[in-house]
Amino acid sequence: DEYIEMKIRLGRYLQETRQKKHLTQVQLAKIIKSSQSRVAKMEIGEPSVSIDLLVRSLFALGTSKHQLAKAID
């Protein structure tokens, strides 16, 4: 299913972006006002995580719309 694949791609991209910025899951959670466990779920593409939260988290890390589109493609 394309929706699930998109979540998985966004989750992987979130993890890569977080790691490139030398942030822990806890640090990212503080930035997006969430929990470490939520960040872990986002990074593996957990079905309970919304695409909205993934996208907002990526934008919070400075991801551009162009980079986001590339990550999804």
C-alpha cells in the first residue's frame, strides 16, 4: 500500500535527518513536544503515527519542501 510505503520512507528520512544533526530521539522529542517512544515509532513507520506528525517533525528539523518531496519520491 502506497500510504504505508510513504510513512516508512518518511520515517527513514526522519531518522537520517535526526542523526545527521547529531540529535538523540529524546532531543527530537523535546523539539516537537512529543515523547521518545513516539519518535521511535515515527522512525519505523508505525501505523499509529500520522503523516502530519512526520511532516511537521521533518520541518522542525529544517527540511525544505523540496527535500521532503525527494524523500517521498
